[in-house]
Amino acid sequence: MSTLTIRLDPKLEKALDRLARTTGKTKSEIARDALKREVAVTRFRDLRHKTLPFADAQGLLTDEDVFRVVS
């Protein structure tokens, strides 16, 4: 495992301290979870951006269109 050092403004640091106390998680656990979510969301958006032209070519313009084909 590697170490990442980040700077937090005082307001964010206080919020993180409160969140750690109330959840019983360490600040590192909270930061790791947040980074995992950010990476997953970014990957999803990138994949969606890459596949949209193919979906558009198939007439799949909405989520409902996709669900109709998949179901």
C-alpha cells in the first residue's frame, strides 16, 4: 500500500474529523472510499462517452430504449 499526502482547508478538515468520529471510520478509510467512488464515476462517464455514438447509431437515445432492448 502506498501513502498519499493531501492538503485540506480547515473547514474540510473539521468536517472530515466530525465524519470520522460519527461513523467510527478512520479519515484514511473515508478518503479511500471517496477516491474509489470518484474513480468509478469517472470510468463510468468515460465509458458512457465512448459508447454513446454506437448507441445513437442503433437508435438507443434514452435509458428506456436500452432497457427495452436488454429486457
